[in-house]
Amino acid sequence: MSQVAKRPKRKNPVERTRQPTLPPPTRSRVALGLTAAAARGRLQLQVCVDCGTVQYPPREVCRACLSQRLVWRRQDGAGELISETTLHAAQELYFRERLPWRIGNVRLDSEVNVMAYVHDAVGAPPCRVRIEAALDRAGQAALIAMPQTGRPALLDDPKLREMTCDPRARKILVSDGKSAVGQAIVRALAAAGADLIWIGVAEPWKQAAGFDGLRELPQAKVVALDVTDSHSVRELAGEIGGKVDIVVNTNDCHRAFSLAARRGVETAQLEMDINYFGLLRLAQEFAPALKARAADGTTNAIAWVNVLSIFALANYPPHGTYSASKAAAFSLSQNLRAELRPAGVRVINLFPGPVDDEWDQLEMPPKLSPATLAAALVDALKGGVEDVYPGDVAQDWVARNLENPKALERELGETLR
Amino acid sequence: MKAAKKKSTRKKSTAKAKVRAPARRERANLSDMLISGGAHLVDLTQTLSPDFPTIVLPPEFGQCRPFRMEEVSRYDERGPGWYWNNVSFGEHSGTHFDAPIHWISGRDLPNNSVDTLPLAHFIAPACVIDCSAQAKADSDFLLTAAHVKQWEQRHGRIPVGAWVLMRTDWSKRKDPVTYQNLDDTGQHTPGPDPDCVRFLANERDVLGFGTETIGTDAGQAAHFTPPYPCHYYMHGAGKYGLQCLCNLDLLPATGAFIVAAPLKILQGSGSPLRAFAIVPAK
Amino acid sequence: MAARGFDDVVLAAPVTVPYVRFSTRGAHWFLGRAVAQLVAAAKIPKQRIDGLAVASFTLAPDTAVGLTQHLGLTLRWLDHVPMGGASGIVSIRRAARAVQNGDAEIVACVGGDTNHTDSFRRNTASFSQFAQDAVYPYGSGGPNTSFALLTAYYMRAHGATREDFGKLCVAQRDNALKNPLALFKKPLTLADYLNARLVADPLRLFDCVMPCAGAEGFLVMRRGMAEQLGLPFARLLGAVERHNAFPDDPIQDRGGWSLDRDALYAQAGVGPDDIDFLETYDDYPVINVLQFEGLGFCPAGGGADFIRAYTFEVAGSFPFNTSGGQLSVGQAGAAGGHLGIVEAIRQLTGQTLGARVPNARHGLVSGFGIINYDRGICSGAAVLAAT
Ligand SMILES: [Zn+2]
């Protein structure tokens, strides 16, 4: 159970808005393997291919046999908390502003020692714990000692909560609330305790089934937002940009065409205009204000979520131009991440597999329901991840892509036949 | 093919003759008339803005790109002393002109695209049929040939080569939602019925048909026989369309001249334009 | 095979560049002053120094190489010893072999650092790759975090109390009050120690060294050279070093001394009972206890009983960190590993700044350095004797 956060007091307008600080962001290149896994919510450590020795901190060669064949493997994180301290002094501003911190030494069953944050729910050493990995506010992996049993949330620890982007009590823009996915996300965010949800609506003359029900949510406020229209995006940013804590980019134009199946570029342009330029317009108008408010009290600007597609990783020829537009958006999201990271604002990308909607009608199951996708989004905000692959198809694709991108390209190429 | 050519030639010459006569008479004093109050101008054009709705088609069809505007510079680092925009739009966005080539029925006519239309057609007399009361009562109101004949009884026979403009006061609907007036059975906006269109094209040899709504056809015209009769018959007969007009309530039933010159787009099917009326004093 | 002995290698000319909390000077200034004081103490021209061993954290981008040109030294033997608190002992070992073998005649061993207002944070942030990747991001407590974890573990595992550690700190302060160069000038009571502000549980303020700027130095040469120069000297009886001992221990509660003490005492020809005073590396009290145990003054895990059984002032039953140690003098970066050596030379040659251990014949100095990740990597110890 997460603590119930009361609606925070309004900000005193004569006080200076606090500026963001970050935990130390520097890591060696080899240590970024830990970050890559933590971005997906996984604990991976280096393991020697030749002798099986587990390594930590990350190394260039095996500490046991000097082999250079070290690979990152998932770990269960089981171990013993052997010592702990509560830090009351810190050198970095980020930690100093949030003292004290509970830090411990954990001896993993794989015979490596890790230094880790210790969750509030963990008892005094010596005791069994489970190490998890999450991203800290600098976007780097942080190891956390959790109780061996039970699964307390990061949110339940007042310090580790800082690693999350909890939607509770926050003001959130959902850029397109008309699509089935957009509607499900609005509902999920409302259920997660969002304080206010601006629901973007383009082409208001087009009705969307189920949309009117959203208006009954007490947090909902429908706003005009057409991400293909720079003026519209600018107008809305001018109106609410200084209040938005989380932007959820749900705009998605999905047409199921391969490049040969659709003459001309008009449809591809529309996909690009919404999926890529739409993100660009939103980012140009909303990101600066998010950065400026990244340390603004307890309900600060904290996250940006993009609903991308697993097709962003590798082109799915039956939806070829759509895949390309999502790949472009994915690329731009990395730019956005680089822009927002110095402020500690996390960019979370969701890469769902086929969704149970009209444009994936001809895709074979398993398909993701909009509600499942929305639940994955809320989980991501409540956790410490930035790359989310919801659903079995997405999980399958990302594994295949990691293992052999060329093989995946060839396999997907076969789907046109 | 031969008939079409002949028809077109005839229309061309009559339209030319029709326009030339008043032009010759009034050339010397048009500006005097405007200054003295002998005539005034009425803007028939909606502002071309990104908010202005475009025609709604099922999403699997190609879509008319709405008007969009991207700032190039505004006295800033992108251009320190000047302000300008790049704009993009479909040919059928905002207050716009439809050329015969727009419809499959007019695709083989000569001079059927906006770049090849006779210049003389860009100024023509207007007959304004006031349907505002009926449209107010019924969004799906259809103008019939009988209505037109009734109008002729009061205002005289529609001259050859004239614009027939259907006034519905639809342009006064400033909220795009009520302007589009869509529900899950489609759009509900007034327009002409198929007989009416045939009557105007064949028996009155008009220059074209103009409306205040988003199309020259009624909102439900996809279900007519043939579908979209105003597009089908008018363009098939080499006639034009004007849509998203406004201020038709400021025009007399007869006597006004419409200036409606589309952009000269190579093989263009239509274009947004600045349409206005010259209204001589009674 | 036992290592060769050090024959007639001696240490002389103990110098200290007075410590200051913060300085606007660079490390080159403190190391340069140390060399100048060595030259002055030995009454030799600078050119007579033909070997140099340098330890410093804040010399970057320079190393010992840059320092030669900076100080105008022409050398035939040069070493840079980046081993933190073990650098002093390791410098002795390197320098002793050089003079034994004729590679150099007079080796200056200097350790020192500057301290700007933000330099400790910056040094800590980039202290090592493992620290950068796996320690500093967890609260940026620096060595406080690491030693808090070791201290908490030691207390739990071996029954030591805060009072035990406090007894050592109070004794060191007493010693420091007699040392005019110590930065801490106020007496410390056990109550002060126990009630000080929490830094990293269980560590409180007086468990933690205070970073400062300063330098220490001494000369290594053969006995004949010292006599020729008329310099009082201490003889080097034995010296050992060890790096990354016991890597499989889950947490550090012993250092490399346990591996090397038998060799050390055999080389020196003396045992723990012969030692008249002990200078340990004391950035945190728990590490003193590991040195008591590792160097054979008490059994492993017996540190608490040992502390309760002895007194540690200069005049006490176990004279220890007789100048006050780093905890009461200050930690001038890499000079911390030289502090105990310089004090031992002073004790054995009768040149003390503060109180002198009566009739001291043998002194044991030990070093400990580089919390690379979760434990100190380098350890060393040397036995020095009066003439
Ligand atoms: Zn190995």
C-alpha cells in the first residue's frame, strides 16, 4: 500500500522556485550496462562466460580468471544485508537536500558485495534482502535493498520515492484523449490519484466512442490541442505549460500500409506530422517549462511519457511507414531525454506491441488491451524505469532485437509475403 | 467527347459575352461607384486558419490537409528584420474553389483545372437563394428544383453563366463542432438535391454552385444517387463550386458580381481563395 | 623466501609544512615547501637530493614528473606513489631499496595536498572507477559511508562500543594538545565524543578526520651519509606492504597486516612486545583497531578488550599516535600516510614537537590506503629504531 499523499499546499508565489539538483551522473562506460538493465526495471550483473564468476562493480575483465568475456545476465538479487548506516552528511547537494539516507552493504549469494540504498521496510542487519535496480533522478542505475519477502513499492520509502514519477496529486497533460489508448490512460491516471488531467482534443467535430464518459471524471479538463498545429500547441503551452507536472504524449496516427501498398506520401506525411512532428512541437513548447519546474515542491514537474510502438525498434513492413514515423519519434525522444535529464525530468518510452484497436485489427493475438497498456504506463511512473515494453509481443521483439537485430529485420521482412 | 467540347466552347463564349457587356459599361466608373457609394464590396471569405475545419472522410481515404502555418522567422535569430511563415494546406481547405477536374465526372473536360480556367469566369453575376429559415429548421434541408423555380418567380430567371449561391447562414456557426455537425450517422448540413443540381447545370447553364457549408453537397450526400450529386453533375458539366462562403446574407438576391479567382496551381483541382462580391446600389 | 633486510638504511630530517584547514595554494606549493624544509633541515644544497618519492591527490594534472621541473630538481630516481595512506610506508620501501642498491644517495619522500573549499568533494567523486560507479552515487558520503559500514559491522560482530573508540580519540586529542602543529586545540572529553553530531550512523563528528592542507617529508639514505651530514636518524629495521588482501571477505574486518606481520617482525628482529609506541593510520577509529589486531598487539576481534586494557596517551601504557594522529592533527590528503612516519622519526631522534615517549627504542608505523570500493586496498607497516 502506498502512503496516501494529501493534496499538497499551494505554493507561496513570493518564494523562489527551487532549482533541480541531481545525484552524481557520472559512470564509466562499462557500468552503463547496469543502467541499461535498470532502465527496464531489471537487475543485471556481469557474469564471466568462461568461469561463471559474477562481477560487481562492473569490470573490463573477470576478477577470477581475467577473461574478457563478460556478459550482462539477469540476477535474482538475493543476498544478506551485512551492514548499514544512515548518512546525515553528504557532499552532493542532491543528497544534502534530502538527508538522511539509509545505505547498506549487501553480500549477494553470488559472492559479490554491493552498496545499495536500503528500503524502509528492510530490518536491521544481518538479514536477508533482495537487490533491485531502478533509475535514480540522474537517470543512472541505483541498487536498492528490498525485503526478501513482500514487494514494497519504491513509493513506500520517503527517499526512494524520489526515484519514481508518482502520478498521485500531479497535474498531467494527456495530449490525445480521444483514442481508445488515450481514454484508458486518462482513466488509469485518474485512478492513480492524479490531481488534474488535461485531456487534449484535436478536431473536436469528430466524435470518439466513449469519450464523453471521461468528462465525468472529477480531474478531467478537456482542452483543445492539435499537435499538427504549432499554433495550437503554443497556445495550450502558454495557458497550462507552467502547471504541467507530467506530459503523456498519446498522439498516434497509425495507418496500416507498407510503402508499396500506399501510393504517394500523403498518408506517411500525416503519420510523420502526428507521430514525429507532433512530439517535436509538444517538446519545444512544453519541455522548457518542465525543466524550470523540476524541483518545484513535492508535486514538481517530473516526467514525460511517450507512447511509441515496438515497431519503432525495427520496421514492420505491413505497417512500414507507421514504423518509420515511430522510429523517428523514438529517436527524437532520446534528444528530449538528453534535454530533460539535467533537470531530473524522466522521459519514459512505452513500446507496446499490437494494441486491440482498428489499425491492428489484422494482427494476430496476443494483443494488448488499451487498459493493460495504461496500467503499464502507470506502473512505469510509479517505478524507476524509462524503457517499457508492455505485452508479450513487445517482450518477444525486444529480446529478439537485442539478441540479433539483423535476424529480426529478416524475420519481419517475411511478414509481407 | 465531341459534345463536351462543343458545350464547353459555347459556355465559354456566352460567359465571356455576359461579362464583357457590363464590364465595358462600367469600366470607366467602377472606382467612382465604389467611392461614391454606387457600389460596395462584401468579403465572402472565411479567415484561413488552422482551426478551420476540413472535410471529414473515413480515415483509410487520403485526407485533405488542413491549413497549417509554421513561422519562418519573426524578427529573431532566424531572420532578424522580418516576419514570415511557411503555409501548407489542401486545395480544398478554407473558403475554396472547386474546378471540374476535382471530380471523376469532369476529369476529361478541356481546361478543367484551376490553371487553365478562362479568366473571364472569375467575375460573374450572383443569384442568392435564401434558405436560412429552412436550414435553421432542418440541418438536412435539401434545395429542390421547385424551390429554385419559386425563387425565379420572384427574382427572374437565373441568367446563363451566373453563380447560384445557397444562403443558409451556416457560416454564422462559429463553433467548428456545430459547423461540421457530425454525429455517428455522418454530417448533417444543407445542400442541393440531385434534381436541383441537374436543373441548374443543364437547364440554367449556371457558372457554378456555392454554399456556406464545408461542401457544395449536403452532409448526407454520400447516400444520394449518385453520391455527391453537386460535385458529380456540376463538375461533369464543367461547372464550378465555391464552399465555406460567408456573408451571403449581405448580398442581394440578384445584382451582385462575384470575384472568385483561384490560385493558378498547375493541374490544380481547386484552391483556397479570397472571394468577394461587388454590390451595386439599387 | 624471506625478503632481504634493509641493512643500514636510515630515515632523517622529519619535516612538516604546517597544516591549514583551507588554502588557496596548489599542491605544488605544499610539496615544494616540504622539499625546501628538507633541504634546510639537512643543510644540503638542493642538488644533493637525487631521488624523490611523491604522494599527492591534488597534484593533477601533474605527477611526480611535473614536480621535478616545477621544483628544478634533477634526479636519477623518481617515484610517484598513489597509495593514499599507505604511500608513506611504500615510499620508505622503494627509497630504501634505491639507496641500498646505489640507485640514489638521498631520497626525499614527501606527501602533501592542498585543500580548497570544494576539492574534497571533487576528489571523492572521482576517487576511483569503482567509487564513481558504485559508491559515490549512494549518498555521496565519501569515506564516511564506507567506514560507517565497517564500523557498524565491527561493533556488531566483535562487541566493540562507541566508548571503546571514544577512548582512543580522547587519548589522541590529549597527545595533540601538546603538538603545536595540530589543528585541534581544544580538549576532547568522552562525553563530547559520544554526543557529537551524527555524520553516518554510528560515526559522529569526532570519528571522522578533518580534511586540510599541508605536507610531511623525510629523507632516506644510508647511515654513513646521515653521519657525514650530521643528521640524527632512525634505523629502518623492517617494512612490508600488501594490496587487496582477503578479497573474498564479505566485509573488511582485517587488513593485509595479518598476512605480513610475521615477515615484518622477522625482518626487524623484534616482536610486538618490543614496540615502544605505535603510529597507525587513523582516518577513522575502527581502522586503528584493525591495525592493533593485524599487527599482533591483540587477537583478531579482540580490539575492544585491548582498548579497555590499556591507556593510549604518550605517557600511557600503550603510547599511540603520539602527535595526535590525523584525527586530532588533521588529514592533509596524502600527507596522512607520512604523518606517523615523521612523528616516529621525531620520537626516535628526540626531535618531538610535543610529548616524547620516554626511552623509546622501537616504533612501529603502519599505513592503510585507498577505499577503492568497499574496503581499504593498500596496507603496510615499518619498524623503526633509535640508534
Ligand atoms: Zn572468469
